[in-house]
Amino acid sequence: MTTARHLPVQGVPSSRPSIHVVRARKLLFAGLAGGLAAAGCLVLFWLIDGRRGLISAALGAGLTLFFYLVGQVVMVLFADAGARTLLVASLASYTGRVTALGLVLLSYSRHRDAWPQLLPIAVFVSTIAVVAGWLLLEVFVFSRLRIGVYDTEYTTPSGGDSAS
């Protein structure tokens, strides 16, 4: 039941975020929680290979969390925008994040000898674990969001003959 105090007054901005922002925030926090939980694999690499494993796994987990976090924050910021604006913002954000990640990988590729302590398997496994954790919890929360779908009542086409 909606009361008059929850209805926005024309020309006065509402102090409460829209349902779109609330949903985007829920997905952001769910993904972040799943990613951070999966980043617990850092302990595994710390136990296996000490400081070298911990630093390598932290690098992979940190880059992955950054990549997803920035993307989801953009979705929260543009949640109330029109579809085209949201698409442009999402594509620009994705392009920027992929470019930044590509530059990091290019830098590592060119200066691999300067990073002998980096353990590639730890970076790989922690990246996969964080991606899986982020997506699993985000999909779980998304499946429980209440998104109303309303169909309009069917009306027959005007001027058409009725089927006998």
C-alpha cells in the first residue's frame, strides 16, 4: 500500500533512491561479498608458497575485484538513466577497464624478469575463484530480486473481422 508521503512531489527530488538504484546496489554488494569470500584462496597460496604465493594471489584477486567493482559502480551511478545512456556508460567503462588490464598485462609481459617472485598459477587460480564467487552470489541475489512484470490487457485489433 502506497501512502501519500511516499509519493514524489512534482519538482521536488525524492530523498530515497529509486528501485533501480536499490537493485543495482544489491547486486554490487552481493558480487563484492562473493568476490571477497572467494579471495579467501589467498590463505591457501600463502600456506603453499608463503609470501610469494600470497602476493601473487592478492594481485590476481585485487585486479579482478577492481575490474568488477568499477563496472558495477558504473551500473549503480547510471541505474536511472535511459537505455542508450546506460549502454554508452557500460561500454565506455568496459573499454576503459579492459584497456587498463591490457596495459598491466603488457607491462608484465615486457618486464617479466623484474617480477621473478610472481607465481602465475596463483594469479590465475585467484582470478578464477574471485570471478566465480562474484558471479555466483550476484546471480543468486538477482534470482531473488522482485522485478514486477505487467502485461497490458489484450484488445482485439480494430477494424478486423471476427473469426467465425
